[in-house]
Amino acid sequence: MHPWVGISDHVRLGVVTRWVTPELVGEVLEKCGVRDKKSGALPAGFMVYFTLALALFQQDSYDDVAEQLVGSIPELGESIPNKSSFTRARRRLGPQVLETMFRELAGPLAPVGLKSAFYREMRLAAVDGFVLDVPDTTANRAAFGGPVKNGQPAGFPQVRGVTLTECGTHAQIDAAVGGFNGGEPELAIKMADAAAGMLVIMDRGFPGVALWKAYTGTGAHLLIRARSSVAARPVKYLPDGRDCCRVE
């Protein structure tokens, strides 16, 4: 049996462990039906922390990240598992555990009344998007797509993500993930329920009737920068020179 078996409760990830406690990890694993079945394999609880550490130490190898986690346990420093063991363990863990962990922790943090987090009693939030490279495999390219030039793949496949973030604390309230070829507005619509009652700020790539209806239908208010082509039909002129336009 590998000496790392059973170390889940001894691994810590700095201040992250304040929120991602061993008790929470255990509850999420139970909820997702993930259990350690193979004797001698890396435990699922450890792999939760290991996967989070991979995100924190993006430039480091599997070995280096593992050493970060067990550096305070002298007897384990010389027995780092090989990379294939980590790969198999990540596959056993699966994506559902990490998504469930996110859902358990995500949400606004600012107390009611915090000036930097509210405007006229509405919690301030912002929606924004980004893309991340994923390993260049046939499966990833088929699932996510990626940049193309002259009909040929250009660079790595990419995942598109959109987040709903509390402005006052930068806490993540919700997130949606899709393929490179999908649009940010479609992903943003999936987060509308999480924005109920908030004042949500978005950039000019998001305006659209479907998005507007989805957010206002939950009681949210929107502040969106729009291209002139989107708001090209003034319906009312205001005394200060501004105008109200119909969104196309």
C-alpha cells in the first residue's frame, strides 16, 4: 500500500482550507457517490485538494504541486506517486465533485449595507467572460472547439467561461462553462436566477433581448454598455442630452 493512502485529513492548502474543510470535502464526495474503492490508490479527498492546487500553481508540474501539499509531512516527501497515478485518480474523481464543491461555496459575501457592494439597496455584481486553453486532444477539440485559421486548428482547444461576480468582494456567485464556439450571452443567461434582485453590470458583448428578459424576469436590474448598432433607435430624448433607445 502506498504511504499516501489515508492522508486526506492531514493535507492543507493554506487559507483555502478555511473554506474547503475536510468535513466539506467528505460531504461532497458522499453526495456525488465518490468513494475510495481501490486499495492502494490515491484517495479522493486528497485529489480534491490536489486539483485545487493545480489551479493555484498553474506553472508547476504534478510532482511540484504534490510536494507543495505534503511538504510539512517529512515521511511523504520522498515517495511522490508517478504522474500516471495522479492522472488515473483525477479520472476517478471526475468533474461533478469539483462543480458540486463550487456550488456549495459560491455566493455573495458582502454584508448588507457595505457601501462598496451596494447601490440603492441593490447588490452590485458583474458578468464577464474568458477563455482557457485545454490539452490538445481529439476529444477536447470535438467537445469544445477552438480558434481556426484558414480552415485549420490554430492553437489549443479552448473552454469558454462566464462568471457572475460580486463587485464589492470579488466573490464568485455563479459560473457557466461551454465550448469556444458558443456565445457569452447564452452562458450568461444560465446564471440569471443567481442574480435575482441585483444590479448587474455587463460589457458591450452581452446585450440582447433574450438576456434582458432572463435577468429582468428574476427581478435583477441591468447596466450594460451597448454598441451603437444595438441601441440605434432613440424613442425618447432626455433634458441632459442623453436618449432612451430600443434595443435591437
